[in-house]
Amino acid sequence: MKYLTIVFLKFLLLSNFVMAETIPTKSNILKQSKDCLEDSQPQVCKELVSEIEKLQLEVFDQNRFKCQTSLLGLQSEIIGTNFMKNLANKRISFMIPYVIKNC
């Protein structure tokens, strides 16, 4: 019975490892954000907003609230630039330096 329990626990641990989501890296987020702000591609930008959300949750769990706030600002900038028709002009992000500094 003890052997069966150990095998079951190993299976659970390994299966959770395989199914774990990958959290995007800061450099990947910054590059994609710059690209998204310069050359709007709605589907890519939607996916980027979701990736930033995952990263926000990770830094929240680490109590890194300045980083989380900077990520939220970047996310808002992407949404504003790419999904609101009245803000259609492309611009350089003013939040990217804060993400670099705080994350």
C-alpha cells in the first residue's frame, strides 16, 4: 500500500508539472508590447493582454505591487491603442520604462 501511495503521489506531481502554464518572461512581454503598439495586430495584441494578465497574477503572489501596477498600465496602454477606435494613432509606450524599472 505504501508503494502504491508513493507511485500515486509521483504521478500527481509529474502530471501537474506537465500541465503547468508557462509564464511569459519580462523581455518577451516588452518586445511584444513594443511591436503591438507600433504595428497593431488585433489577435496578437489580445494574446499579449492575456499574457500580461498571467504575469500580473504571478507578481501579485510575490507581493511585487509596483511591478503589478506597471504591468497593468502597460496592459491599459495596449488596450487603448489597439482596441479603442478614437485612439487609433500609434504611439511609443510611456509605460515600458516603468515595467523595466519595477519588474
